[in-house]
Amino acid sequence: MSTIQEAIKKNILILDGAMGTMLQRYNFSEEDFRGERFKDFPHPLKGNNDLLSITQPQAIRDVHAAYYEAGADIVETNTFSGTTIGMADYFLEDLVYELNYESAKIAREVADEFTAKNPDKPRFVAGSIGPTNRTASMSPDVNDPGYRAVTFDDLRIAYKEQVEALMDGGCDLLLVETIFDTLNAKAALFAIEEVKDERNIDIPIMVSGTITDASGRTLSGQTVEAFLISVSHIPLLSVGFNCALGADLLKPYLKTLSQHTQFNVSAHPNAGLPNAFGEYDETPEQTQALIKEYLDDNLINIIGGCCGTTPDHIRLIAEVAKGYKPRVAPVIA
């Protein structure tokens, strides 16, 4: 596990880009999502990208390989919705362990192939832990502000199963990402600490929140500083932001974060904001120019892309990052 700790001191590490954006290019049908194994499953499965690790594993393998080829040091497992809470929408709660384990195994195999080809550039696998589609801090019912669709314990138990499978499948680190509700993230972090204690092992953790709009707050209402304080009780490999905003709009929040933490800082912004059709128009060259500003201002230690980004975006990000040293954390009194 020490290798990523060593690598992050030497270079700015490159995270991969969007998995969903790449999978959309395959235009998979309902039959493709089902594969042979789920051909008679009584509920629709189209749109369940995590399931593709079982029914279309070659596609997942190819996406990981494309990002490593583009210069990524770290790829994320195809497990963004891989909890019993996320899989309940598809009636596939029983499949959660297998989904996470297989996703981690695929990414691990591709990482090892690339590391073997170039041992000077070790490749890492981050177990992607998404926020779920429920929020523990707020009520989904405007008429009943005290109601919660999920409890802390529900989340903790669901995350624990995911974490165990990701670790068993061979992840080097865990990425709690796209955090819109810090209480959900704290349940994930609690679950990770439980598994670490039970197994008597350590595993690096990345935490990445989401600033949802121009208010500069997460969906559950926290400012950058409040979010940072809420997650700083655990020794993290990095803390950062991803999704919701493009690199330009994310920059001021990243700057605030960078000034207030001694953890490494990560960012994987979207390729700008979506257009009227929900598509992303920001070109790899435009993204590269915006990321260069992060580098010029010494803001980051890990950089990648979220929605709308492709291997072409990651290639240009990796190219520009080569010329820079990793961010040096400020001295905080």
C-alpha cells in the first residue's frame, strides 16, 4: 500500500475520466445489459452500468485500458452505484458483493498488465464508492421535514458490504466520491474504518465532495470549509471535489480547500456544464487549458475528469501535468 503514498510525493497523479460517458458510446441495448445470465430477469436492467462488469466485462476492461493508455495512474472501479441501496432500483441487492468484487478484479488485472509493461509507472485501482440515491441529512418530502428515506445505519451496513468486496477484489485505495450529503460520506468512512479494524489492515482513502451550484455549498448545505472539517477526523490520502461543475467554476472552491488542508488535494471536474441535450461540449484542449491554471496555482496532487471527459481529455491533462511538481501543503497554524 505504500507505493501510492510514494508516488504522490513524486508526481501529480492522474485519475481517469468518466466511465458512463465511455459506456454510452457502446449504445448497449436491454439485451446487452442482461447478457445470457439475466435474459429472463423479470425487471428492466438497461441503465445499470455496474451490472456490465458481469454481463459485458470486456467493455469495462477496454475502458480502463483506454484511460491507462492515455496516462492515468489511477482508474476507478465500475461500482458507482454498487450498494444494496443503489441496486434496489433494479431488484439486484443480492448481487452487490459479486458486482463490486468482479469490477475490482477487472480493474486490478488491467492495472497489473500496464504496470508490468512499465514498472516505473505503477498503476493503481481506486474502489469507487458513490453517494447512493438517498440522503441522510434531508427529507425527500417537503411536507414532512423530519422524515428520512435512509438512516445512518442503513448506509453503514450497505457501504460495509461494498467496501469488503472492493478490498477482496484487489483495490489499492478507496474513493468516497460525488458527496452531496456529508452524513452519507461519514457512514461510508465509518464502514471503511470498521473493515480496517476487523481485518487489521490499512488502505488509503480519497474523499471527494460535490459543490452543487454557484452557492458554493454541497447539497446538504455545507461550505468548503465545513465539508473539510467534517471529514478531517480520518487520516485521508486526499480530499477534493468532483462532478457538478466544470474546471473553471470549480477553481475558487478548490483554491479555498487547498489553502485550508494539509491532506493532498484532488479534483475531477466535468467537461464543462451540460448543454440543452445533457451532453458535454468542452473539448480536451479547453479542459487542458483550465487544468493548467490549477497547476500554475499549485492547487492539486491528483487530477482527472468526471462527466463528459474521455481518454482524449485525460491524455492532454496528463501531458500538461508532467511539467509540474505536486502541490505542497500549506503550514496551518
